[in-house]
Amino acid sequence: MELFQASGLTCLLIPTAFFVTFVLLLLRASGRRGRRLPPGNLGLPVIGETLQLIAAYKTENPEPFIDDRVRRFGAVFATHVFGEPTVFSADPETNRFILQNEGKLFECSYPRSLCNLLGKHSLLLMKGSLHKRMHSLTMSFGNSSIIRDHLLVDIDRLIRLNLESWSDRVLLMEEAKKITFELTLKQLMSFDPCDWTESLRKEYVLVIEGFFSVPLPIFSTTYRRAIKARTKVAEALSLVVRQRRKQCEAGARKKDMLGALLDGGGGSGFSDEQIVDFLVALLVAGYETTSTIMTLAVKFLTETPRALAQLKEEHDKIRAGKYPCEGLDWNDYKSMPFTQCVINETLRVANIIGGVFRRAMTDVNVKGKGGLLHFIPYGLYDS
């Protein structure tokens, strides 16, 4: 009888706790709805218009989400996505004003649901001197000597390794993601492809899926799965960081990004948590963006036979002067002017970053196109 009473009480408390949480979320959202915002539609309570945005980005043409609202409300409009009321700006003058006033009226910030996946020490969320220091450290691994002596060699080796494993049917986007992830891990932590790296990549896929989901673990299996995967990724990377820190203390150092972070990156040391969050963000960023550009380059070349023929001619000329198994070197890389044109044109045509988030540090009046005045309240996100 006591067991039955306890079970009954538990069954009563669980839905009650859920109801209280849902009411608190509704109250929080309704409080924000009372603010003076640009014209727009905040959608459903709590969820807002997140479902519409996700549905649009799962199609071949995600722009209608923006285009439809621009037609209805203007180039600057209010909506509610990823758990936060947000002002979207498709107005060049407004965007220029926001970016010119970063650190004064606006700051780099992302909705809490995305921060939960990125980590509080992510490069995307850093500000001030710490951001400059981490950005400088990242850029130092993209200089010509690093590319010539390490990156180019690793790219050639990993591409050959993956090409050998391809069968008759290849899903190019998936293969591009796999190659990009393996290359990023090699540059960050000196790991070659193995069972551990593939297991880590599978967890990363789940984390990335969580970025475009309803950010409520109660309602969204995808977001709940992403949070769990993020925990697993952080635990795996934390173990690597601890092991490498011990090796550094014993005098064994590696010249990779993790080694530089453990050395302090030219300043005071970083904690294990800071390093893990930084690594998570870099892996997420490189995994999606670089692989997408690689895939789109192939798509555009397939649609432009003359460009494809000229590219092959340039590559065949370089290959003709080398042994069958000889890799590319720095001189080969510098002898590909048309290849560089293909890359630049792909980057120009394929805008893979649809927008960035900025948070208003105070109430801001923004004058947009045609002299229209837009009000962005303190704490609100602009995308």
C-alpha cells in the first residue's frame, strides 16, 4: 500500500512539475512579447516560429522564410526562434550599423539553446581581449609555413586514404564531412583516423542536428539527443586534454592547436573546460562549412563543363610531371591559379552562413533603408 501511494504521488508530481515549468516558460515568453518591437510575428508561445524556420532550412530553398516576412513586414522584422525573441535584418544599412557598433551597442551572443551545445567558453561567445587572443591563436595555424609543412601533407594523405575506400556509389556531402572532420582533428589534436575519431564524429553529427531543432528537451527528441551527445563529446575531449597536459608537464609537447592552448596561447593558462569548449566550437564550425563548400564546388563544376575541363587540364599538367604515388608539394599548390579562381567563385556564389546573432546591449534606434526607424530593445537578439 505504501509503495502504491508513493508511486501515485510520483505520477502526480511529474505532470505537476511539467505544468509549472511550462507555465514559467509561457510567462517568460509573454513578458518579452510586451516589448515594443519592429513589425513581425512572434508565433506560438515558447516555440515561436522555430518550426517554420527549421522546415524552410530542410528544403532546397530556405530563403522563403526570410523573403515572405520581408514582403509582409519589411526588411527588419521581429520573430521568435530558438527560444528567444529575435529581430531579423535583411537591410544592408541596418546590418552595417550593427556591425560597426559591435562592442558599443551590440555584442556577439547566441540564444541560450545554442550556447548549451557550443559551451560557455566557445570562441563564438568570447568577447574583448580573450576573443582577440583566441582569434590570433587560431589564425597563427593558418599561416603559409603551417600550410606548407603540415596541412598540405595531411590533406594529400587523408584524401588519398578516403578515395581508396570509395565504392561505386558515393554520397559526396557525407564523404566531404568525414574528410573535413578527420583533417580538423589532425590539426587540432594530432589524431589520425581510427575507431575513436569515427565514434567522436558520430556524436558530433547528433550535436549539430540539435542546432536546428526546437530547443526544449521535453518536446524535442533531437535536441535532447544533442545535449546528451554534447556531454559525451566533452567527456572524450576532456580525457584527451588531461592526458596531454600530463605529457606537457613531463616535457613531451606536440605542435598542434591543443599544444598551443596548453601552453597558454601567449598569455595566462586556459582551464580544461575552456580548452574543451574551444575545441568543440572549432570542430563544429569546420565540419559544416568546409564540407558544404567542397560539395557545392563539385556541384557548380558539374553544371559548368567548360570550367570543369579547364580545371582538369590544370591538374593533369601538374600530375604529368610527378610519379604515380608522389604527393602534392608547395610548388604544385602555388601552380593552380584556375583552381584558386574556382574556390573564390564558389565562396562568392555559395553563401553558406545565412546570418549571425548579435545582442543589443541597450535600447537601440536603428535607421534603415529609406530612413525608416527601427527599435531594438535591450537584450534582444538581431540576426
